[in-house]
Amino acid sequence: MLEHVSMFNPYHMAVQQFELAAEKLGLSEDMREILRTPKRELTVNIPVRLDNGRIKTFTGFRVQHNVNRGPAKGGIRYSPDVTLDEVKALAMWMSWKCAVVGIPFGGAKGGVICNPKQMTPGELERLTRRFATEISIIVGPHSDIPAPDVNTNPQVMAWIMDTYSMHEGFSIPAVVTGKPLSIGGSEGRNEATATGVLFVTRRAAHRIGMPLKGARVAIQGFGNAGGIAARLFHNEGCKVVALSDSQGCIYNEAGLDPTAVLRHKQERGTVMNFPLARSLRPLEVLEVPCDILVPAAVEGVITSANAGRVQARIVSEAANGPTTPEADRILFKKGCLVIPDILANAGGVTVSYFEWVQDLQSFFWGVEEITQKLEVIMNRAFDAVAQEADRYNCDMRLAANMLAIARVAEATQVRGIYP
Ligand code: NAD
């Protein structure tokens, strides 16, 4: 987590956003109490044998927020900074995200406190297999389906799928999504989050009458979401002027070639010192002159301290929780259109849903069919949120939250309180 946001608590922020929408919806206090509290929080302490023979105990979490619309769904992140409150916030956002795009899942998230960059592949595999075993008491293809998130990838998903399957005695691909294609992964899943970001940004650009061709784009984070988004925006004819990772930011007002930057990052481990670009400090990526800003790294980076200096006309949130409620107010006031995380990055969970359906049916679709189905869902969700924002004259985050929370509240209400 960045130094200036070390006091930042994502769960407090998620609850604050929830309360704003709940108030506007007129939800009862009883319903608010149900929806602001996660259904399950599991903490596990897992001993892992390191390559040097020592044993280190790691702490991990799995949180399920609300499962009234379907099984819980959400990624697993590996990070030295992950906390239970962060995972609770991310699980809540997953409930709203699945509801806003209308896919039949509830919200979950997981995390392990570790630094994968300092671990060997063998250590990571043992950590993953032990974590998968410990959380298997609540995870399963019909109860809770993990996926990749920060610092986890298809290989990690393959280890989780294999571990779960070993315990059951036969292959159960539907227990995780974001797997490699060879074991039941889906075409298009790797690019899905970035593709969804592009679809809704196109819609937003059209809404404000801004041509995408030639638009200047700045992207924070150069991993699965940000790295692929850079390539897609570049292919769309946009000018990618700034890219960043945890080490810093590179900027060139004439535009950067994302494929060349990716090669550079693969060789050097960072985007920094890319030839033909100026090096800036990590957070400066948020303030460079641009038309579209895509935060695609971590939470709490656009705050009341820097929102006034954001120059973009559209902020498309590939990351979860990048903008604080105070920053939201500042951006809305100055006419910046923020496409909220639960809508902007929902392409990932939507294609995860396609992967799960394909695994359950053992019947697989082609990439054209997947991209086309994704576009229909993303466009429909964008239009519904935009309509809600016009109706209430509010920002798109409040509109998206209202739409989503009303759907989850309705499912919770109609199922009733057991017993
Ligand atoms: P990733 O691990 O592939 O990439 C993360 C990137 O962010 C890396 O380039 C890293 O260097 C950079 N980064 C980390 N800390 C940073 C900092 N403080 N400042 C600047 N850059 C920093 O992770 P990802 O899967 O791309 O996820 C990124 C964000 O997108 C997260 O918020 C995640 O929850 C969200 N998201 C991802 C998916 C998905 O399918 N991968 C789906 C929905 C949302």
C-alpha cells in the first residue's frame, strides 16, 4: 500500500459507499445490517516449508459477503499488505459487481499475506495448495469459486483446481476460474477485464461526445488488467501517454508502444527507464495531461489530496476501489465521468461466469462468441447505470451501487430469513 494511504481502510470506504446508496434507496435498517456485514469470514494460518528447510506460517483469508443471488465468486490476491478489512471490502464490491452486470453470483474474495516476488515457484505452489486445502471447507463449484487477482495467475488457479480435485478423487474444473485453457479455462478470460474496460469506456466516450481515436490514455498498473488494457486502447487508435507500475511511471506525450513496454518490463522487471520516455514518480501517472485515466493497480489512490489535479475527462476504474468517496465528489463536481469499478472491471467476472458455465456443461465456446456475449452484457449494464445516473442526477458510482444493492436486497428479501 502507498505510504500516504497507510491509514486508508477499504472496508470503511465500501461501507460508506453502501450507506450512500442504501439511504437513497430507502432501505430498512434491518436490511442495511444484513448487507453491510459479510456472511462468512475465514482466517487461516498455514505452515509452509520453504526451500531452505525452514517452516514459515502465513495468514490467509476467505470472505463471502452475500450469496442470495448465487454461489460466491471472487479472486484471491497475494500481497504483503493484504488485510481482512481489505478482503471484506473486495467481497462486498464483488456482490454489487455481479448484480450490476446481472450474473447469478454472490460476492467473495480471498487473500494471503505474503510477498510472492520473494518466493520460489516451489514455495508458492506449497503455499497455494495448503491455502486451497484450508479454505476448501467453504469453497466449491456450487458454493464459492475463486479466481485470479493481484499477484495470482492461471498457474495458481491450476494448483487450486488440482488440490481440490485430488481431495475429491476426480477433476472438478468448475471450482476456480481463470485456469489455463488446457484444464477447462475459457477463451478470452485473460483479456476479459481489460476488454470490458474498453467496452464501457467506448460507451462513456460516446456519452460525452469524445472520439476514442486519438484520445490520450494514462494507465496506473501494468499487470493483467492494466497491461492488456494498454494494448487494447493502443489498438483502438488511442495514444497511451503514460504507464506505471509499483516502481514508477513513464510518460511520453507522443505516445508509448505498450508491446515494446511489455518486452522491456519482461526483461527488466519494471516499466521504468523505458527508452524515449520521461520517468515520473509512481503517483504522477494520475495527474498527467490525458483524456482517459485507467487506475489498474490498488485501492485508495485517487483521494481528496490529488483528485483536483486529475486532468482526465473519463476515469475508467479497472482496479477495485481506487477512488475515495471524497475524491468522487471532487471529480463529479468538475465534470469528470467516473466509470465505477463494479461496472468498469466487471468483464473479468463475466467471462469467469462463462468459464464456470462451460466447465459445468463440459461444452466450450469460441472466442468470438465469448467477446460478443461480453459486449452485450457490458453495454447493457453501462446503459442501465447511465440511465439511473440521469434519473437521480448523481454520479455513476452511486447509480451503479443503487442498481446493484436493490437487486441484492430484493433477492435477500424474497428468499426470506432462515429459519
Ligand atoms: P496484477 O498483479 O496482474 O498487476 C498489478 C499491477 O499493479 C502491477 O503492474 C504492479 O506493479 C502494479 N502496482 C502494484 N502496486 C502499485 C502501486 N502502489 N502503484 C502503481 N502500480 C502498482 O493484478 P491485476 O489482476 O491486474 O489487478 C489489478 C487491479 O485490477 C486490482 O485492483 C484487481 O482487484 C483489479 N481487477 C482485476 C481483475 C482481473 O481479472 N485480473 C478483475 C477485476 C478487477
